[in-house]
Amino acid sequence: KQWYQRRVRGSRCLVTMVGHSHTVRCLQVGLGVVVSGSYDHTLKKWDLETGECKATLCGHTAAVLSVQFDRGRIVSGSCDNTIKVWSFSTGDCLTSLFGHNNAVTCIHFDQRRIVSGSLDTQIRLWDITTERCIHTLDWAK
């Protein structure tokens, strides 16, 4: 739901986005869109003004726990232990990164790297170009 907040008399809902078949776990807002990740294993790209679902991204085999996007890519982390990189414009899955041994709970990326955190107690640094993990921090050791 998108809310309009007035300073004096409270808030009212402007748009309700309906489409996931299970709980929404994560989202990011920007560039006139909302990208949401869900326990239904999908991500959805929504038009912020109309609430219309513009794309459904399928590929994870478990709940999507984390998402971030920019003008070129959407990056998601999941309970299937993977990170997926998607095309922002087409919604196609560009690559999958494997290395975590438990759910990927948080991600952040820039033009060259992805940083991921997982329930396996590891933080991994990935090179986007080579699609390889270049450093691992393990907090359990």
C-alpha cells in the first residue's frame, strides 16, 4: 500500500498493490517503481502511481528475503541460499550466485560488487563481472 500522510488529520491509502500469493518480506521503492520480494518465491515490479504489476520475476525456489535495485539490475537473496541478478528492464535472470549454505537475508550492491549476508554466519563479497566470491567473512569462527 502507498500512503499519503497529512500532518494534521492522519493518512489515507493511495494505492494498494495486490498480486503476491503469500507474505511480502522485502521491498525497495525508487525510480517510480516498487520491487517486492515474497514468501511465494517471486519478486514483483510495480508501478508506484497506479499499483499495476509490471513484471513477475520467477526463479527462486524458496522465499525471497532481500532485494535491491538500480536502473540496470535487480539483485535478490533467498531462502534457497542463492543470490540472483535480474535485468531491471526485461526481468530476465542474468545470473545466479551460489556459495551460501543457508538463507541469504541481506544484500547490497554497487557497479562492481555485491555484498551478501546469510544465516550461515557468513558475509560474502562478490565480483559482479566474474560472478565469483572474492572474499568471505565468517563470524562463527
